[in-house]
Amino acid sequence: MHVFCDFDGTISLEDATDFILDRLASPKWEDIEQEWKQGLIGSAECMARQIALIQATNQELDSALDDIAIDPTFPAFIDFCWAQGIPVTIISDGVDYFIKRILARYNLDYLPVIANKLTISGMNGHTRYQLSSPYSDADCSSAAGVCKCRSVEAFDTRVYIGDGRSDFCVSDKPELVFAKDKLADFCTERAIPFVGYQNFSDLTQSLKNALPGFNRHLQSAPRYATA
């Protein structure tokens, strides 16, 4: 069993990228967001163009990131998985630097992170931000910076935890999906089996129930359960 978990709105209580853009970027980032929502551009292009609009020093960026909290029950979930020998990988179409900075405050920055890569450089007293996508795939149906489908395909028994649009395309791949918010709505519409949850305390209990007989749990789990 390997657990893959989204970050923004799943582990973090709010979308870290939107939070930073709203605070530190030119307002033009919202116009780019609309292009993405209208399907005119993929999320990889959207994110790269938006991140380039950040107008802040590295210290100002770090200070803003330190205002972003995570689900308070997430550390206990990681402790449970660690005790059971269950690896957990964070997989996000967000920004690796943002994720690692936030996790470091909770002593969780040892967790592996698959995300878009932020490069910070300085020129003439100006801090420049560039986003690259080492986990993209030319065949990705959503033109995402991180192709989540490709990232989970090499594992036999997969558990996926998510909440939003970046999780849609991967939601029918894992053997067990935990979903809330937009992802739960999507799974319901597409008849994709999932188990609902509210926080990581619910997920810890669900995995405790699943471990004694994982296959039996999959067969008996309600298709559209709510935590």
C-alpha cells in the first residue's frame, strides 16, 4: 500500500498558491486564472505565468507562507502511516517550495514531494520567480504541470486523497480514493467509487479499518460514502 496525497486544500487549509498570488502578485494573475478556467490554457502554463508575476523578496514570500496552516490532524495521520510502514507521498500541481516551507514548520519536510519546481533568482535587486514542470507529460489530458496519473502508475496498491480539479484525471486509477469537495462531486457524477472524509482524523480511522483486510474493505466500502 502506498498513500498519495494532494496538498492544496487537502493538507493545507487553503490553496497555498492562490494565497500567495493574492497577497504578493500583480492582479493580472486573476486574468490568467480565468483563461485556465475557460479551458484556453493548461494548468502548467497558467501556473508558470502566474508565478512570474510575484512581486516580493524571498523573505516576504517566506513570511507569507508562514501564515498558511495545515489540517491539525495531518501529523497524527503521518505518525500512524509511519508506524504501519505505509509510505506517504505528497503529489501536487502546486509549488514545491511552498509545500516544503509549510511542512517544515510542522517537522514534516522529510516527506517526499512531487510538485512543480520553483527557482528563485535575483537580478539588479529584483527577485525573480520561475516555475518549471519536471513531472509533466506531453500526453497529459489536462496539460498539468504535474501529471498525477503518470506519478502513481508504477505502484500496485494505491490510496489517493484529494479534494479538487487537479485530482480529477487520476481519480479512477487508485484502488482506494478518499475524496471531498469538488473531487467528491466529480466522482459522484462519473460513478467513480470513493470514500468521503472531512479531515485526516477520518482518514486515519478508515485506514485502521482497511488494514486487517484491504481487499475485503474495498468490496464492502460504500461507493459514495460521506464521513
